[in-house]
Amino acid sequence: MTSFDYDVVVVGLGPTGLTLANLLGRRGVRVLVLEREPEFYGLARAVYTDDEGMRIFQTAGVADEASAQMNLDCTVQWVRRDGSVLAQFNQVSRPLGWPVANFLYQPYLENTLENALERYPHVTVRRGREVLGFDQDADGVLVRHAECQGTGYGKHAADTDAATSEEVRAKFLVGCDGGRSVVRTQLGIDMTGTSYPERWLVVDLLANDGVDAFRHLPYFNFVCDPELPTVSCPQPGGHHRFEFMLNDEQSKEEMEDPDQVRSLIAHYVDPDEVTVLRKLVYTFNAVVADQWREGRVLLAGDAAHMTPQFIGQGMNAGVRDADNLSWKLGAIIQHRASLDLLDTYETERRPHAKAMIDLSVLNKSLVSIDNKLAAGARDIALATALKVPGLNTWIREAKMKPSPRFKRGAYFGLPRKWTRGVEGTLAPQPEIRTFDGRHQRLDEALGLGFAVVGYGVDPRAGLSVAQRNALQILGTQFVTVYATGGRPQGEPGEARVAATDYADVEDYTGDMARWFAKAGVAQGGTVLLRPDRYVFGISAKSDASELVTALLARLAVTPAMLTANHSPLRVVASAAPSPLEEAR
């Protein structure tokens, strides 16, 4: 039982499973993806991703292709029925290197992610395979699966042929199989939270050929109409979504009737200029699994938490799960890091996922007020808030959104030295300038593994040979960030030897200098970043040896262990080389 068919079995081929498979595949991890539906769904569910999600897609090597099929930098509004604006969110700054508000058509994104998996011969996708069960021991998981004709995406029970059962053994199993997760069910894990009785009708539209049916609806609008709370969502490729809240007297059959749908959308579009792709009445849940991991079996995405749709964070929560989990699984599988590293998966992700759920419920409460007096009070409160300095900015820049900041004492990294310290927070990704004058996003210089960043200094200085070797095996990148005009000049210095694990870049925007100042890192200091670009720790010294010692201790590996048992991290190229790579 010490041999394995795969390193990881991923169950579910939705956005979470696809993102996880791409991130693991790019890191050289052997993956089997099982999806019980034999055919691609082909309709939209998620409609939005933020700058955190885009940065993760960048790590997965698909961001540029995916963003080319999105509605970027879209304004979000809370409006009255007549279209007059109550409040508006329009943040154009890009602290993480990508737009903050991006609206998508989910089939485009899923096709991009699934096609990207073809780059990795060590990633196998099998559609039409239902997980029958699994058993785990201290070293791995035995997964049984069989041919399945699917459920029509929840329309009927799974049609599975047990006679076609197969078994595979993997080191880990990750259930990304949605709210009705088979993996979670077999583990016997419950979900805690609230199921809301309010029903909404979702209507997905496509503009007819030769018609620009949605030109007058360029923004995402929460229509705060007490008579009919509505959501209007622009999507790329001539698509648009409306969601209408039902009252208690309206039945599902009545609201899904084509004539009723036509009547509802007629207030916003010409029904003769569009085709209805889908109409569906649904309710929503705000629940979190009581446990996200049992041994070598883990849950991610909707299998671990279900987020109401009112801030568009359901898919993004799963994408964040995949990012957090992928590098930790890679460290354990490829470098024998301690299995305890996975304990931080839930402690890091649960509070953020729960905070997103709570914010979504709050926004739902604001939008869905169906009492005219209460709606009037809401409108007055919003108008007043927008006149208050500070509160105005907080609303317009959506500062209420939970920040990517782990709970103190519950993350993989050094303790936060002070209340606003940057340890356990997501580092920015500004555009930087390479030594030959080219621009690129910072992560392109940081690579896929850990990164040791020196502020105006070479972070390799002071490291022992053993530490350097250990970091190389872990796939660590060394980067020197110079302030604008701060590169060494005027002296030829010693001849440089090209190093594939080192880059020096210039902070020409000053964004990194401002972040270093916030972090308490002066010129000559160093920062150690995790593969997901959260801060492991900072040092006022140019010598990063103490940070490296702490990192290896928390991974429960030593330089000797790594050197004796492992070859350097295998990173699989997934896109054209960056300008910096070409320059090297």
C-alpha cells in the first residue's frame, strides 16, 4: 500500500476543482480529476471575480486568456427603480495587479481552465465517473469510482453502473463536488448556518444576432425597488443576467412561465431582441461545513461553504481555497513537509469565508427590503453616509469587503509583531520594471514557490550553503526590489553570473516602497513570502537566515533532509515566457 496511482484525486470539475487541478499540475503534482457529469454544463452560475481571484488565475497561468473574455473594471451600483443612483462602487486602483470588479460568463472561464489542463500530461480528467466511496489510512486514500450517466446537473438521481467500478490510490483526496458533496456526505460532516426562504428567479439572456440589446445596461445594478427587488448583471459575449425576488404568493411555476418572464424583463430590455437561455427559481444557503479535513481527505469550495450570491463571492471563495491548499499539498507531497501544515488550511480559510458569507447576507438584506417605509429609510441612510468624510470612501471603495488577512495566531508564518503588522496578510502586486526597462507584474518575478525579497539588498547574502540548497529544492526565488532610481550605478562591480533563481526589479510606481514602510521594513530589510503571496515573516536585516530557519522549522524539514531526499521543485511551464525570463 505504499505505491500510488496519483498524488491527489480531485472530485468535481467546477471552478474550484479546475483551479486546484491547474495549480497542482503547474507544480508538477500528479492529479486525477473525477467528474460525475459526462457533459459540460454550458450555462452560467457564477458571474464575478475580483482581483484576488485574478491573481490566483495568474498563478495558474490562465489569467490573461481568461481576462480577455471578461467585462473588466465594471462599476457596481445600488439604484432605485427609475435608475437613479443611491450608491456607487468604482475602484480603478489595482493593488493586486488586476481590476477589482470583473464580470464573467462562467462557461468561458471553465472552458479556459479545462483546456489549460491539456498542458499537463500528469493531470488526468475523467468525466462521467461517480465516486462510490473511499477508505483512508495513515499514508493515503483508496478511491472507488464508476461510470455515471450524470444527474443532469441536479435534475435527477445519479445513473451509475457499479459493474464499471475501478480503484485508485492517492496520497490525498479533495472534495470539490459542490453543496451536495459526496465526499462530505461520506465523511459524515454536517454544515451549520442558515437556509433562507426567500425565492429568486434567475433569468439568463443572450442578445440576438446583430442586436446590441444591453448597451443601455453597462453597469452591475442592485435595483432597490421595494415592489420588485432586482439584480441586473452585465456579462461578456452578449450575455446578461437578471434576478427577481418573488413574493410569498408567487409560485415557482407561475414565475418560470415564459409569459411571466417576458413581462419581467420587458422593464429593462426589449424581449424580442433577446433569447432566454435559462429561467430558474432558487433559494440560497449561508452555511459552512463543521470540519474541512479528516486525515488525508479535504473539502473545498461549496463542499466546505456555501455563500449567497449577493456579493459574487461564492466561486471566489473556492478559488481561494484551491490556492491555499495547492502549495501546501505540493510541499507535503514533493518535500515531505509535515502533514500538520494542512491544519492551517481551515484555520486560515474558514474566518475569511465566513466573513464573506456574512457580508453577502447583509447586502441581501439591504437590497431585498420590500417595505416602502423601510426602503425609504435605507435610501436616506445611504445618502447621508455618502456625505460623511471617511464613511463616503469606505462605501465607494467597498472597504467593507473582508481583507485578505489571516486571524492572529492561526496561520502558517511568524507571529504578527503588532496589531497592523503585515505577517499573515496578502502582499501587493504592483507593476515593476526589470533591469532592461520592461514592465511586468511582480509575481512574474517571484515565481511559483517561496520568495525571499530584499529591499535594496541581495537577499541571498548571509545564507549558508545548506540553506541556499534547501531553498533551491523548495523552488524559492530571490528578488531584490530597488526604489525608483535606487539601483547601483557608476561602478562596474564584479562580473555577474546569471542565476535562474534571482531577479532584481525596480519599484518605479513607488507602491512597494509604500508597502515596505507600512510593513516596517526599511532599506536593507527582507521579507519572506509564501507561494500564495501571503507574508511569512519580515526582518529588518539584509540577512534572511533567521527567516529561512523559521520557515524550515515550521515545514518540519531540514536542509539535510531536503538534500538527501529530493530533487529541485519541478515547475511546469504553462504560458509564454515573461519578458524577464526572455531577458535571462
